[in-house]
Amino acid sequence: MLRQSHISRRVAAVAVSLVLAGGAAACGPKDGADKAGSGDKPGAAGGAPQQGGTLTVLNSEPQSDFDPARLYTSGGGNVPSLVFRTLTTRNREAGAAGTKVVPDLATDTGRPNADATEWTYTLKDGLKYEDGSPITTADIKYGIERSFAGELSGGAPYLRDWLVGGETYEGPYKDGGKGLDSIVVPDAKTIVFKLRKPEGEFPFVATQTQFAPVPKAKDTGVKYEEHPVSSGPYKVVKNDNDGEHLTLERNEHWDQKTDEERKAYPDKIDVRSGLDSAVINQRLSTSSGPDAAAITTDTNLGPAELAQIGSNKELEGRIGTGHFGYVNYLAFNPKVAPFDNPKVRQAVSYAVNRTSVINAAGGSALAEPATTFLPEREAFGFTPYDHFPAGKTGDPAKAKQLLAEAGFPDGLTVTLTHSTAQNRQTSPEVATAVQQSLAAAGITVKLEGLENNAFNEKRWDAKNTPGFFLSRWGADWPSGGPFLAPIFDGRQIVTNGSNYNHAQLDDPAVNAEIDEIAKLTDLAAAGKRWGALDKKIGEQALDVPLFHPVYKRLVGKDVKNVVISDWTGVLDISQVSVK
């Protein structure tokens, strides 16, 4: 039985940085995409997109570890996908269409064998690196193998779990040239992956930067990030201070005929990081000089900034709105009293006032109420349900009734653990809103605020998981699998490391259904079953979904062709024009 124990080990810790940074989005909008889809919305500059100009990127976090082996991205990332092409990639379209996986270097999204334990890809004709040399499947095999090297760790861990022999492989620097037998290269254009169990969603994983080709002769180990060899429309000409200042210019050997996804309009892309978020938004708002052709790949607008924009129609027209596959929720540990009693968990579910929680999260412009664990997007398998309908402001009477039935007619006192980080997700504001909600139902909540690292360490410690805490989860690609499996698959319970199955649920029926869905290569059919599984698990009140975040970002006044998909939730840098 294949354990997916590493599948999302870093997701909870890095999902927000994936969403906000150039890495992903992160790891998309629906109505937001309609308003800020392809074309000239937002962005005041009219006319069709044109080639040329310099796009400036203003970020708070540096684009560090710019090595395809070390990057942890969703769909290949944002800035990284300008340099690193992969076997597959995300469809660069707005809204729901953007949740589809499409070919990139490969001619298709992969050809599985009968049970999806083997996937075969063929490369397109005419693929070249920045030096004009041909891209081969041997380079893709080598690029994947080097991602197993300890000194190049940090990337997505799926292949270590999925590939036959991946769990013990230590990379090409230690294998004596042997390589991974489960990656077979019969010729320069064909590559075959042999998996330990069926994985119908392998094409999604093939979007990760670990699938970018790396020519062995040009590999400089840990220094490769300084000048990785480009397979995409841009090449790195400057990388200062580990991604703090990154300059990209055109790769003359990239051929648009081989790449239907990236538009690559600007001649140059100048990425500057280490900036304060307020400064970034102010510069984008003012749009003076080069900032008129600027964007950000990691900085959202906050409630105060949205209030300042107010009725400024020009600025409103430059805001892109999107949704990433993400959920913020209250987590229960049923091994800790009184949360071992299902009626207590149900009472909390009824007592929560989602309106006050959303206000604490920044307001309805930045958060949408949730009653399901899966995000409200078809690609994730969203199936509507509300097992404990409490309306917009909670149902304290129903909560008190359940508490009485549970043996607590006079109410009870519990502790809610949260982070002290000001992130409006697991932060004191949200915790206080929950505290006030539950007070109306006779539940006294004591708040335990922990520094963010200590908070994460405690909530993911199976031996010391709090009984009641704020949590959040984001998926690496738009599917129910990376949402539900890490949280509810009993075989992913980790007792000596980071454990994300907060309820320590080990239900054979749930585990079996996860395996059955993983066999499906029909992703629409898989989505329906993920949604049904979400609904079934939800009946146990193991968590209380609170809200799904909404991302709002400004662009400079001369930026156009803004595309925001339901995969990333943020502007796709590969589509932007500045002239």
C-alpha cells in the first residue's frame, strides 16, 4: 500500500507562501476571473497586447532557491514557469478553464497503462535550451533524479513516494551514474515513469519544476540556481542575493510554436524583492515611472487598503480578484476531552458565527463563508453540504441543546490554540471572533496564542495535538486528492514528525475510497467521488470549515492582459503585456 505521507508535508507550512509568492498562486477565481480574465481587465491601458517593454515585479519575499529541484510550486509556479518548462503545465486561461492540465514539453498530458501505474510521455519536436542545444528526455530524467539529492532538497516530495525505488534513492551525486530504474528513457523523445501504485493525477505532478530538463554537463550542483539553463521564454541574466533581484531577458531559442501556453510579451522582466507590502501597494497604486508597468506576485491588498481605494474607479479597475484552493477551519482532536464526544463537536459547529469570523478575516471582500472542507470549485469536486446549518450568525440555541445532550447543561470551558501571527487566518482576531461566537452558546473559550513556529509545531504533533485549534490547508493542484488524503487518510498519521491528520482518523472505508479514486484517470469522475467523500467525512464533525480566502491584487496602470485562473488565484505572469 502506497503511503502518501510526504504528499503535503510542506503544504500547510508553505501554502500561503506558494499562493503569495512567485512559486504559485501556492499552490483561482470564478466570478473574479470573469472580471479579471484574459484581455484588458484590470489595467487601464487599452488596445491589444503587444510585444516589448520591461515588466517590473515588486515582491516582499525573494525568489530564493531558483533551482528547479528545490522549488515547491503549484502548476510550475509564476516567475519560475518563465524559465522552466515541464512535461505538462496548467492551462493559462481565466476561471475554471485554467484548472485543466495541458501539455508543455510533451505532446500530451501522458499515456497511462491500464491501472495508471505507468505513464509515458513523448517530447515535442524542436525543443531547445537557451544555448540552442536540443532538450532530451535524458535531461528530464536527470533533472528529476537530482531533485532527490539531499543538498537540493525543498521541492515537492511526490516522486519520492510515488516512483518505484524513490523512497531510498539519494540522487545522481551518490548513485555512481546508475540513476533511477523507474524512470526509463528508451530514446531521446520518450520517457516512462513506473509507479508503486495507481496515480490517476500524475499529469498534475508533472507540472512541478522537478520535471524541468537539466543538461547534466551544465549542472553545477548548489550553484545551479545562479544561472539555471532555460527551457522557457526567458533566461536568467542576473540573480543577486539569492533571488532578491532577479533579471530575466528573452531566450532567443524559445519557439512560440512549441509553447501554446506562455505569451511572453515583455522583452525583460525585473524582479525586485525585500520590499514592505505597504510600499508595494503604494507604488502600484501611484504607478509612477517604471511602476506603471509593474505587478506583484506575492502581495495582497488588505482591508485597510481596500477601504482607502473605496470608490476610486480607476484603482478599482486595476484590482485582480482570485480564489486559490484553500480552506480555513476549526480543527478538533477527538482524543482530547470533551471533543471525544461528537455532540460537543456538533455544538461548536452550530455555535460558530461565520459573519463575525469573516469580518475578523478582513471582511467579505477577502473571505467567503465555508461549510464544506473542499473549496467551492468544480475542479476540486465541490459538493454542497451543511450538516450543521447555523445560518450566517450561528445557532446558539441548537448548540445549547446538544451540549445538554452531551452532559453539559450548564455549558463548558475549552481552550482554543491559535497563532499570534497577524495573518487574519489563524490569528488572534479570528480566534477572538470564535471565542465570542461560542460564548453565546454557553461555551467559555480560553485563548492560547503561540508564536507561529511553536503553533505549527504543536498543531502538527500527533502526540501533543491540542483538542481545539485554528488551522488551514491548501492543495498543490486543483483536485480533492491533495485536500482530503493528507488530512483524513489514516495511513498518513505520523507519530514522529509532522502529522496533518489532526483527528487521527483511520477509517478503513475512507482509506479504501481514497485508493479507489486515485486509480481514476477520468478526473471529472474522480472529482465527483472526492466531493461525495468530503460530504461523508463531514458528517463526523471532525472540523468546522470557516472560510475560503479571496485574493485581491493591484497592477500598474499600463499592465494589461491580466489572466487569473481557478488553479492559481492570482495573475499569471506569462500572459502579461506592458505596451
